[in-house]
Amino acid sequence: MPTDHALKIGADHLRRDAFLYVRQSSLRQVFENTESTKRQYALRDRAVALGWPIERIHVIDSDQGVSGAQAAGRDGFQHLVTEVAMGHAGIVLGLEVSRLARNNADWHRLLELAALSRTLICDEDGVYDPAHFNDRLLLGLKGTMSEAELHVLKSRLQGGILNKARRGELEIALPVGLVYGPDGRVCLDPDRQIQDTVRLLFDTFRETGSACAVLRRMRAQHILFPRRITRGIGKGEVLWGELDHSRVLEVLHNPRYAGAFVYGRRRTSYNADLKQVQLQLKREDWQVLIRDAHPGYISWDEFERNELTLQRNAVGFSTNLRGGAPREGIALLQGRVLCGRCGSRMRVRYDAREGKQRPYYCCNEDTVRRAASRNCQWVQGAEIDAAISALLLQTVAPAAIDVALAVQDEIAQRVEQAASMRAAQLQRCRYEAELARRRYVKVDPDNRLVADALEAEWNERLRQLDTLQREHERQQQADQTLSDEPARRRVVELAQDFPRVWNDPRTSALQRKKMLALMIEDVTLISGGQIAVHIRWRGGKTQSITVDKPRPIALVRKTRPEVVQLIDELLQTYTDREVARRLNDLGHHNWRGDSFTAKKVRLVRITYGLKSRFQRLRERGMLTSSELARRFGVCPTTVNHLGRQGILKRHMYDSDHRYLYEPPGDVTLVKGAGSRYGGRAPQLIPVPSTAQGAL
């Protein structure tokens, strides 16, 4: 073997540096398997014996506690590969192949680069040249055996774990609220506050049916939720903090709270960056599921109902997402409308023209799934919502008082439950403050370093206690207004007039949807000559009604025939502005409900071909001022002046004081002498034709 070493190691190898790679698979091995680490570092003496000076032997030990199954995340191995590829390494030393890599892809890449750069590989058995076929074949075989060894070890461990899990005896981390008893069995946490908080979360979800609603209510009540530290410093301790949405979903989706033992809910995979990620598996892909394996907070049936509710609340296009949680928008049947033609869920669309939202129920299943050229059907939602509201008021009104009293009792129970939770938090805070006081009292007063720290901790606990006490008192005063007798009377009064509550502008669309969801399961629409509406009530009862389709906009905008006839009659006597004033006095409005103006009357007149006031007067023989002026040889100003004096009879035909004049008939207009009229300016006066000769 020494002869073989001497033949393989040349001057070119000794001119370059030696690299020693040291690695252990886990931190536990680093701290406990110290002999393996010593053996790896001892390879420096082997490199010196082969001819490398000690100052040119580089030790790469930055990958301690990192598995060799993947090159990703091993900075030391990446550095070693870089040095080999650049030709800086004359030899690479490792205790065995498994120290360098447990993956054939990484191992053969290192061998390929070492063969190209003429770098030697040295382990505890000898020195190898990857450029030689026999050495490379042997190194490849060692790498394959190393990877197979890792697979065998992992299979043995996983087999034992899975076998124990199938019996339901595998101890795995439990969610907060569940602990292992002295006999190793799972039981509820003996801390009463933790139990009550977890139960409150499930009770709130049972009432609201929404994870967001659970979060809002518990935050509004200032209720903290426990979290248990599972690793690191303080392992096993319970911390209390505010809830977030992901935490609520984690609790609701965890089957351990339903008393089920589950193993294999997640599977480890790698993303594009070769980082490990956890993938959620479907229930049918779980490796082990044992129902009623230990006590729980809810039953398995309730857990399945919660899963179905959360699935319905999810946002996305799916035919199964029916009856989701109420969301924004004025559409009353959002999430509860089914297409009567294809059975799919109908989506809600809004038209925001003219500053008003108008809902439409649209089934676009064909266009999305089958690339159809048009939607299956769509209907306007305003008339449907109005019909459902009327039906709901007619059905609910008789039982409204009983429902209101039940709701009031539920509110009182909820307030009492929240108050007990806050009282438990206050009691725990008092205990922690008292514990801090005891630690401070027991310390030696002369040991100021410890005494100052304990005093600061005591003061901090007292401040937290004071803040929590004031918040508890404030919330208690606010809760009294919800459960006192005046509030109960107000609820009963509102229940007696449920239609007024439903139609009150202060009742939001979200609240109406929540009330509707308590009574209606879903609504099926079929659009035809009329809209067929099939309602399925909670409990299985069904009911069908028909709703007239809304008129086309052309018919909606059309002025009523009686108004057009009235305008035609009024134009015989009045101008457009006077006609508009008369229509408003009689209580008539246009299709939008707006009052009439001269412009609107003119538009109606032109649209329906009605004759204008001017045309009607001309047909009656009326003349303009210019025509009269030419007839009598005077200027139009004189004619207008005589009209204002009442000498000539005139009729207004426009709002800008424009007039037509009646012909004077057998009356003749002549100029009078100035002396005859007392020296006044000459003017035109009417003189009968029989008196013209005398003049």
C-alpha cells in the first residue's frame, strides 16, 4: 500500500494544498460522538505523512451538525468542490465516503471534477486517483453503498416509528390543551384556563361559522390564547398571547382536538431552491388515523362539519363552494345561488353605473370549464333579492320574538363566558406577581445585582396586573349594557317589528346575509319568460316562487302614455317651461323619479313628434313682429311696444319672452299728429276702418 501511495502522489499533487473535510450528521453526534470527530481531525497527520506540510493542510469543518444527504445547505462542501474545480487541491481527505456525501449525485460530481483536475481522494483505507478507472469504480461503489446505508438506516427507523404509530402508541408533539399523563396516555391539560380557552374557540366557531369571526370576537374581548414551547430554551412552558388567523385555522384543522390519533398528515418535499417544505396531504393519504383514541374537545362529527364549513368559506371557483361566509357587497344571496340549468354555483357581478351598485347573478361554468362562447344564464339580482326579502319577512315575523329571546340568552351566556376567561387571566397575573414578590423577598439585600433584577421583574408584573385589572373593569362595564334589562326590552321591541329592523338603513348588507344564512340553505334560479326561484330552507323544506323579469332599459326610460298625452294638451296653452311646472305640480316625474324641466319636456316633445307651442300658434294664424311691421309699414320695435301696452294681443311661445301676435283684422294702424296728442311724440294708434275718412 505505501508503494501504491508513492506511485499515485506526484510533485504536482504536493505543489497544491491538501483539504481535510470534517462533518457530523447532527449536533447530538457532535457533542456525544467525540471519538469520530477526533478520528477525522487525526487525518491531518496522515496528510503530513504523505508529504504535505502542516501549514498547507486546510481543515473544512463548517458543516458540523449538517446531514450529507444533500449538498444544499452545506457551505463547507460547496467550498471544497470549488477548490477542486479550480485546481487548488492536490488531495481531499475524509474519514470515509459517508463523511463527504450521502448522495450519489453530489459524490459523482466531486469525482468528475477531481478526475479533471488530477486531484487525489484519501480515506481511512487508502489513496485513490479518480482519473484511473479502477479507483473511480471503487469510489463509485463506496458512494453507492454509503447512500444505500443511509436508506437502510432510515427505513429501519421509519418502519419502527410507523409500526408504533399504527398501534397509536407513538409519542409525538401534542397541540396546546392536550398533554401526556404519568402513564403515557393523552389527556386534557390540567390547567383549567387552557381548557376553557380552547373550548371557547370551538364554541365561538360553532356560533359564527367563520375563522375570521372567531378572531375578531376573541380580540374584541381581549382574550389571550396559550402557546406551548416545543423546543429550545424553555421547552414545555406555556406562553399567552393574542390570536392570529393562522393560529385559529391550525386549531380548527387539527384532528387531535377531536380525540383522533393521526400520523402522516404532512410529507417532506423540496422546492426549486432545494429547501425542505412541508406539504399537506389529503385525509385519504394519511398513513394512520385512529378515531376516539383519547379524550378531545369536540367530537369527530363536529370536526368533519368544521372542515366542510372552512372549505365552503374558502375563496375560489368551485362547484362545491356553496353557502360561504357572508362577504362585502349588497347581493343578498351571495354564495347561495345555484344555476337551475347546470347545477353550478352562480357568481355575483356588480354594475357600478351612475354611482349605484346593481348586483347580477351569473353562471359562467361553461365559459370557464368548457370554453363556451356565452354564459349559461344570468339574471339581475335586485328583483330576486326583493322577493326573497319579502318571503323571509313573511315567514320569520311570527317567530321573531322567540328567536330574539333566545339570541338575548345566548348573548348573556357569551358575555358570562368571556368574563370568566378574563377573570382566569387576571388570577394568573396575580399569581405571577405574587411569585415575583416572593423571589424578591427571599434574595439577600446586599446582593444588589440579583436584587435589582428581581425588583424590576416584580415591578413589571405589577404593571401588567394593573393594566389587566383596568381593562377587565372597563370590559365588564361594557358587557353590562349588553345583558341588562333595558337591553333585553330593546331586543324584544325590535323583534316585534322585524320588518323595520330588516329594512333599516343602519342594518348592513353583511348582517342581512348572516340572518338569511340562518334560515335559507340555497336558492336555485331558472331564467325564462319569468324567473323561477326555488328556495331550500334549513331543515329540508322547499318553496318555489316566480319573479317577473325586469323590463328592458328602453321600456324603463320610456315616458308613460298618460304623461305624453297631458303634455300634448298643455302645449295648447303653455310653453315648455310652464308645462314642466304644471307637471311637477300634478306630481308627475320622469323614469328616474326626477322633476320635469323645460329641457326634459322639449326632449319628450321631439321624441314623440308633438307639435311645439310655436307651430300650434302659427297654425292658428299668429304672426311674428316682423311680419306685422311689414304689413303696416312700421318697425318691429313699435309692434313689440304696442304688444306690451296691450293694444296688440300677443301669445308667448318660448321661455325667452318671445311672442306671436294675433292679426288686427279690420283695424288699421295710422300715425297721429303731434299737436293732436298734446305735443307728444308721434305714435301708432288703432282706428276703425269706418273712421278713416274723418281722419
